[in-house]
Amino acid sequence: MVRRPVAWLVAVVLLAEAVLVAAVNWIMGTVVDRQHMSLAGLDPSVMATSSKVGGIVFGAYFALCALVALLVAVRDRAPAGFGRVLLISAAVVHGLLGAFAWGLVGWTAFLFMVVVLGLIVLLLMTYDRADGSQGAAPGPAPGAAGGPATRAGPGASPAGADAPTDRTDQPRDGDEEPQDSVPAQFTRPAPTTP
């Protein structure tokens, strides 16, 4: 099956990206600090510190996304809750970074971002929760004990005091239309207020 190798690949790529992003930002911060560079009059130490902090934050973010992908690969289950939101946000971030990379860096950076975006989306789509029969919860068939109440056939007694009364096939006053030969099934509406 394709699901597990995709999850492993996403975990490895995101972990490598986390290390790379943290390292590049740390090196940039160190260079700015040692060269006493300034951009538009900003303090070099503030620029160096913000670059290092940004590298740590984004590196931790991508590492957390890699951890979610790793858990998906190990458990062979779809990401749920916070993990799913984290992977969706990583896909959005890679889409935005790809759009910026096209103009600022070039088509190779854009291609890398689009490939990672595609891998994350593939991971999310292959672990779709609606797997047909596996997604359906086992339970009693409609009309069985514990299932929704169904209309009783002709001549049958109601199941309880609240059960709907049975209509006969005989026309009543005001019923000029022909009746169905098969009784219709219906369920009682559930209360909507607590």
C-alpha cells in the first residue's frame, strides 16, 4: 500500500527541512552579528537575535510537523485533531513559501516547495477517513432491536405507548386518494433541545 511510504517520506523531508531552516537562520544571524550589518538603521544585535529566534521557531514547527507524519507512519492511521490541523497548516505554509520563492529565489526553490506541498496533501488524502465499509460503524440494522423505530405492518401491535398508530388500507373520511400497498418506514424525530 502507498500510504505508509508516503508518511515516512513526509516525515524525513519535514525533519530535514526543519534542520535546514534552523541552521540557515542561525548562520545568517551569526553573520549579521559578526559583521555588524544593519538594514535601514536597525540594530545589528536585534537583527541577529530575531534571525536566530525565527530559525528556532520555524525549525521547531517543521520538526513538530515531521513528528506528526512519523506518528502517522508508525500507527498507520489518519492524523486527527491538532495533528491534522498542523499538517494542513504546513501545506499552506509551503504553498505560500513556494509563491514567494518563485519571485525571490528561482524555480528550483519553487519546485522543492511544490513537491513538499504535494507530499503533504498526498499524505492527507491517502489517509482519508471515509474508506467505505471500514468507515461505517458496526451496529444493528434499521428496524432491529436497538435501531430506529419502524412502522409496524398491518395487523401488528405497536411496540410501545409512544409508537405511531397504524393506518389501515381502508380509506377514511377525506381520503379519496388510493393508499400504498406497502407501509412506509419512518423514524421518530430526535429532540433537538437538552
